[in-house]
Amino acid sequence: MKNFRPEVLEEYCKNVLTASGVDEGCARTVARSLLDAELTGVSTHGVSRMGIYLQRLNAGLVSRENRICIVRESPSAVVIDAGNTLGAPSARFAMETCIRKAAETGCCFATVRNSNHFGTAAFYTRMAAERGMVGFACTNLTGKIAPYGSAEPFMGTDPISVAAPSETIPLVLDMTPSVVALGKLILAQKLGQPIPLGWALDREGNPTTDPAEGRKGSLIPIGGPKGSGLAIMVEVLSGVLSGAGCGPHLHDLYEFDAPQGVGHFLGAIDVSHFLDPAAFRSGLSQMVREIKGLRKAPGAEEILLPGERAARSAAAKQETGIDLPDPVYEELAELGRPYGLTL
Amino acid sequence: MKNFRPEVLEEYCKNVLTASGVDEGCARTVARSLLDAELTGVSTHGVSRMGIYLQRLNAGLVSRENRICIVRESPSAVVIDAGNTLGAPSARFAMETCIRKAAETGCCFATVRNSNHFGTAAFYTRMAAERGMVGFACTNLTGKIAPYGSAEPFMGTDPISVAAPSETIPLVLDMTPSVVALGKLILAQKLGQPIPLGWALDREGNPTTDPAEGRKGSLIPIGGPKGSGLAIMVEVLSGVLSGAGCGPHLHDLYEFDAPQGVGHFLGAIDVSHFLDPAAFRSGLSQMVREIKGLRKAPGAEEILLPGERAARSAAAKQETGIDLPDPVYEELAELGRPYGLTL
């Protein structure tokens, strides 16, 4: 275990990416998104992703340049072609464009096609909340969730994030429509443990407690047809409306057959076009206080609002630094060596 | 059981409402929304609601006039005060305004405050889909769902609907963030049957199999913190952004203490600002074909997409008419008698 200041890790990631030939602005945004994930406690989407990002860049499957361009623009709609640029800069550009245009019109949504893995969706919605707006972000990914009634995966573990500004920390929901993330099956398999019924189906579509069978099969959506329907709607917005495609027409981050070709859908709703922003923030803070003041369920230590755990984690890690497990540290340090960069 | 042509039932409902003094346009929209629910197989939101609507009108808790007004307007944002008008005309006006403005700018969202029960959310999103747009609608309601970690209800069984046009029937998701609707507990209690664990908590926040205890407690959200977070975000959009308020500040449809004061949040995203509409519809139809072509899970007769069952029900009932159970028929017939209207 090694401990790092967040800004040191971020600078290192940026430097490795630029040294490998990535456009400096893109490198800075990817590094920022990875560190944001580390700080908010989502280390699965943190610096451990540097390895696969570099492998794909080196394999020529992702562009090192910034090829993001606006294909079509209306007062409150933007169509972006990422040109196979890294996912985080593409999605960040989309959200920045939406924030700028929503300030004029009240709201704006953007589709992004020909894109790549964009990290956590909350990174983009929090940008909107910091500017006094409600942020919305989702992306599609290769099929891992079976539509309700089916035995085969089609929808990805597509994150859906919504964020809203309050007087203190923003409210930030960031969820996948599956009961658990694929990572939980991978971990259980590594530990030789069974998984609870209700997490995954095997290849035949039967509920399974074997994580290996679940990985070959599909993840179960939350609430049956409800989570399945939510995931399908994310595919409609990120995949169909963007023109990116979905399901079998996308490519996996960990397979080296083709560019991922995923699509995103992001947007911002400017609170000030609806309500005095101070009234909104105070209304939201009141709701939060009322929820936190409810009686706790047996066994619950505290009632946590969406994004609260993440905000606490970020505040703590800004103080204490970020602990990297040895294998993560070693892989990350290795990535800089060809360029004479040390961590 | 009595069978009626949908248009006969709709005309009767409209006539009863206008005879009781309700503005004709409002009466027409309420009747339309109730029949839409009957046709799409959501009879819980159908003509059986006429009784409670009339009781609230007669108690002076809902306005008979159309008092809906636009309080504030930007190119892509509309703030509506329903002035305690019936919910369906208020939400329909909001969606029509969004559709008109989204055609200009690409998208538009509206908040509605001082409103009432609006029926099914799908009624409004389907309006957008019929005009080649993606529709979004949600509303808040009095607290029935406990926030994750709490033993007390706060969020309503707030419906979330998203609809999108395809080459055939639109894709229409309309879901509440609870595992089941309150109606399932009411039915189980009536039948003297236990409910499965996972549907409801008792007043202390413990899982219960007793429907009576569950009704005094709270409904469990889908996916634990995920469904809880979704419901909280609906409260933010429908309750905080609209200025309507939420949780304990709202009033129940079935209590006669005060106007409901609920808020809605609706919007339309015009596909034609993003993509050639024909390309969108064909992309969506392709996705639907691919999903329906997947292997079925054991026990599943068919893979149904969101809105498919509703569309089939509507097509069938246009042919066969709508069957009303005797108690529903008798109550409905009774409502017209004071005005000399017969069913």
C-alpha cells in the first residue's frame, strides 16, 4: 500500500498519457476523471483504468488526438461525434456545451457517438450541479444485462446519473440498472465464494449462485421489468438517438477487436430558469434535512442521501491522500517507465 | 360485468364532469386520460377514479375552472402554476407546451406546481412519442416509500415515464420506484393473504409479510438505495424544482384535509434535432427486433418491451370494448344520476 496526494497522482497520470502521445487537454481530463473516481471512493473507475486505456491507445483502437466535433446544433440540442477520442474528454465537452447553452435557453441535451469508456457518470453531472444546474448523464456499454424475459445479455451495465445543487454538497445519484456490478461476480469468483440468488443468470437464463456461470450468463436488473426497462431507455438515448448503436454493435473495453463505438447522452437543466436558485437550494436542503430526520430502520446507522458517501470520501481523501494497493501502484508505476516518468 | 365502447365511457365521464360544473376542456382531458388508462390495461387509474375526483371537486378541494397559467417561460423551460386545476389538464398543457417549444429548440422541460393527481404518466409521454419526440414525465405524491435506511415513508410511489417513437408502437416505460404498488397490499389484505418479504416494511422498519402492517409502514424501493435514489430525484424535479414541495408537505388524494399541492416535471426531446427521424425510428425498431430475437429465459413465453403489453391491450379493447366489474359500473352510473345522466 502506498499513499499519494491526489494532485500528484493526477499529474502523473496526465504526464504518462501526454508522453504516450495523447493530446494534452484530453490527457488532463482523463486524469481528472480518474482522480475524481478515486476521491469519491469509486476506485474501480480510478487510476487502475490507466493500463487498459494505454493498451487501447497503443493498439490504435482509440485516437490520441482530440477529434471531438459538433455535427449539429440547435438552441437546446447538440449532436457530437467524438471521432473515437477518449471517452472522458468527449463527455466533458458535451456537458460543458450543455451547461453553456442551458444557461441561455433553460436546458440542453447532447448525444455523443463514436466514443469510449467515460469513467463515472457522476463526474459529468457534478459539473452541472457545481454550476447551479441539474445534470443528467448516461452511457451505453456492451451487453451484460438480459432484457426481462430473456436469457441473453443485451444492455450494458449502463450508468444513470442525476445531480442537483443544494446549500451544502450536491445530491448525486449514480447507479447501474443491475442488482450488482460485474465486479462483484469477479471478486466472488476470485475468492471462491458463491453469489446470492438474484444477482445473475447462467447462460440458459436460470438463476445461479456460481459467479463463473453468472459471468458467462447475464446480470439481473433491479426490480425485474423496471430495471430492464430503465436500461433499455438508456440504450435508446445513448445508443439509438446518438446513432452509436447498441447491444451487439458495441465493442468491449477489454477486447481488442475494434473501437468501442459507445454513445453517451448528457444534459443540463438550469435551475435559474425555473426558480430562484437560492430558493431551489434551500428547498433541496430542507428535503435532505427532513429525510435525514426520519426514524432509522433497524440496523441502519444513518440515512444517507445519494452522493453523500462520495462527498465524505472526497473530503477525507483530500486530507489523508489516496492509498493505492501494491498491485495497482506497481502497474501504474510500470506505465510511466518507458517514458522515464516515476511515481 | 358490463361492456362498453371506449368512446361511450369517455363521453359519459366528460358529461358527468361538465354537469358538475367542471370546465369543458378540463373535463374532456380527464375523461381522455381515464379511458387511456382503461385501454392500456391500467384500470387502477381508469374510470374508477371518477368517484374520488368528484368528491374532491364537490368538497371544494380542486378547482372546477381551468386556472392553469404559465408563470415563467424561456426558450426551453416553462414554469406552470396549475392553480389547483385537475391534474390531467395541467400535465397535458405542460406536455403540449414542451412539444411545441422542443420543435423549435430541440428540447423543453416544464415544472407544474399546485396540481393534483394526473393519472398515468404514460398518457403524457405517449403524446410526445406520437409527435416524433422522446417524452419524459414524473410526478410526486404523498409519502409511501421509505428512503433507504429509514423506517418512515417520505417519497410517493412517484411514476417515472419515458416514451420513444418507433416504426410500429412506441416504446413506453412507466414505472414506480417501489417493488410493488400499494394496490397489491390492499388486495392481499382484502383476500387475507400474506405478502412476500421484500414488498413492505412495518412501522418500525422491519420487513413484514402482513399487508396491514405494510400499509401502516412503507413500501420497499427496487434495488434498495437505487430505487430510493430514483424516487428522491423525482421529488427533486417534481417537488423542489417546481416549488410544490414534497413528503409531508403534500396531501393525499384520499384525505380531505387540503388540496393535494403535488408537482409534476415533464419534457420533450425532439428527435429531429438530433437525427433524421426515420433513421431514429428504424434504429429503435432494429433494437426491438434484436431484443425480441434473444433466447427466452426458462418459463418466459415472450420477451416484451416496455409499453408492448399496454399497446396490445389498447388494440384489443378498441375491438372488444371495455369490461367494467359490477361495483365499478354501479359507482360510475351513480355519479351521473344527480345530473340525469345515464350509463
